[in-house]
Amino acid sequence: MQLTKHWAALLDDYVIDLAWSPDGTQLAAASAAGPVSLSAAIDGAKRHELPGHENGTNCLAWQAAGQKTEDRERKPEEGGQKTEESNASPSSVLRPLSSDLCPPSSVLSSPSSVQIATGGQDGAVKFWDATAGQHTATASLGSAWVDHLAWTSDGGPAAPRTAGAEIASATEAARRSARPTLFAAAGRTLVALRPDGTVAHTFRPAPKTITALAMQPARPGPAGFAGGAAAIAYFGGVVLWDTDDFIAQKQFPYGNGIHALVWSPDGKWLVSGNQDPSVHLWIPEKDIELHMSGYEGKVKFLSFDHTSRWLATSGGRDACVWDCLGDGPEGREPAMLPHEAPVCAVKFQNAHGLLATGSQDGVVQLWSPERQQPLRATVRMPAAATKLAWSPDDTLLAIGSEKGAVYVLKCEA
């Protein structure tokens, strides 16, 4: 296994966020100073530089592949505060884990325009046409920094199974869940935004500052694909908000600070990385909780593999990989993947089994956690990684660094 340089670029400040477009043709890199660079995946040529946000950009999020932005006529939804429990059951089927690369998947055909959203220290969410490099809309959320953005996932077309009025109801639910919605968090405020920047819903304020936001993957249900839940974390707990009707599904108390949230791809597990330091796991559908402690430091970085079995975490000089098969990792020993400095990034591939990890000494390593000899490749960078991002076809690894450099490495067997 080899990691070879494909191209590199230099931003004017710390790389605060990094993400590939859904079709894999562009890489967006946000500088902490504000500008956002859009570069061609094939050669690194800069397609556009978006001005971003005054005083600094904090986060970015591409609209999911296949979503359409025909929302301008949509009316705001009314959301109550009552708690409802979801009856959808996540798939329990696990695919075999393999970290060997398959031939690159075909690139999706590019739509006429691709939308990206950014959040900044100016308290605003901005929407951009990434194809044209043009600003299309702004939503101002107040004075608090916009630190977290997440689009609803695209479940695809839905087909009702009943007749009469139930068909109309199911069709409307499917139509609504298929619309793209951007969830944005600033301070204690959480809002759902349409792609034209108008507000679909403003949620009740969180008890304290929102520290993490994670979108549950769309899952098949009786009327098609269910939109799932938006999970937010704050000091003291986690709340799950329904992404279709904006009501609270569940609330989980947790008596400490939470730095990170991640859903497993099958929607079964919700995991937090914590201040105390620990990892806490919930199965929301069953109200089951697990707690894994003993870390050296705060757990700030989490990543699930595509099968939902393996969970990688930071929290020390080793990346820990937990086996979440069946009832979860409680009572099991994690695989320990060693670095010589604290781990500052972990990221599994999208559809294969390689795990990329970065440490504060600038080292980036590739691992196959299921192998007896898991280490596959090592590269040493001039500065520590701030973000790791795999291209949609898993052949390119993008690395953002503390010194503003963006490296794109080709992963070859």
C-alpha cells in the first residue's frame, strides 16, 4: 500500500474544514481566515475562491448528491416540543470488512450546479453555487459563531404502500423528507434552513452552547426512506430532533462536556466523544447506553467504517478501534493503533476498510484494523493534520494542516 502525492495547495491560514463534493470532482478547503478554495480533484487547479465570512469561516457542508433545490415555495413547518419515539428499526445486516481497494467507481455525472454552505464567525450561513462560484443566499443567525452545519441525507425516492388518504399522507411525507434541509448551529440556536436561505424551522434554544451536530443517515421505512434525526450535543446531554416534522424524538442526559458526535452508517449507534475523557454509545431505538472510559485525554475525533462495525476514536497516543458488532463494544478490548504523539484525526474510507489517522507530530498512517499486522502506510507531513477527508471513490486522501497546506494523496495498492 502506498500514499503518493497527487497535488498540494496553500491557504492563507489554518485549514479549519475540508470536504469533497458528492461527485468527487472538487475539494473545498476553508481557511480559518475566511476564504474557501474550490479545487479540481484531478489536478488541484483552483476553480473558485469564495470570500467566505468576515473574521473567519468555521465550517462547510456540501449538499448531498441527488438532492434537488426546488424548495422556494415550501412553507415553514410547525414543530412541537413533545417527545415521540421512532419505530423504524435499523438494518442489522453487516457487510464483510475489507480494506483492499476496489477499482475506482465511476464518477457521478455532474449536475448543472452544486451547492455548498458555509458558516462563520459573523453569525451567518452562506449558500454558494459551487459550479459558478457565486454567492446565492445568506441566513443570519445572530451574533454567535456558526460552528456546525449538516445537510439532511438523501434517501432517494419513496413509494407509499397504502391507499386513499394514507397514500396522500405517505407521499407528502416522502416528498418532504426528500427535500434538502440544512441544519445549522450557532451558540444555543439550532435552525433548519432551505437551500434558498429561508428558515424552515427554529428550534427551542439548547440549555447550553451546542458543541456537536450529527445527521442520522436516511433509512428505509414503511413509506420509503425515513429522514432520521439531527442529534445535537451540549454540556449535559444530547437531543434528537426529527428532520421531517422538527419535533423532539429523544433526549439523553450526560453529565459532562461533549466534543464530538457520530452516527453509524446504519443509524443504529449514536456515539459521543467526551471531555471526561470517555466515549459514550447509545442505541436510540432501544434506549440502550454503553460507556467506554480509560482514555488519556479528551476524545475529540470519531469515525465509523462503512459496515457500522468498527468505531475509531482519538483520545491519546493510540487510535482505538472498537468492535460494535451485535450488542456493542462493552467487555471487548479495542485494537490499539500506535502513534508517537497524540492522535488528532481519524477517518475511515467511505466504502472500503482503510482507516487514516493523524497525530500532532505530523504523521499520517493508514491501517487495516482487521489484519494481524494492521499498519499499511506512513507519511510524515510538515505540520499536524487538522482534517482528513477521503474522496467518494476512496482513491484520494485529502489532508488539511495547521500551517494552511492542503495535501491530496493517491492511495494505491
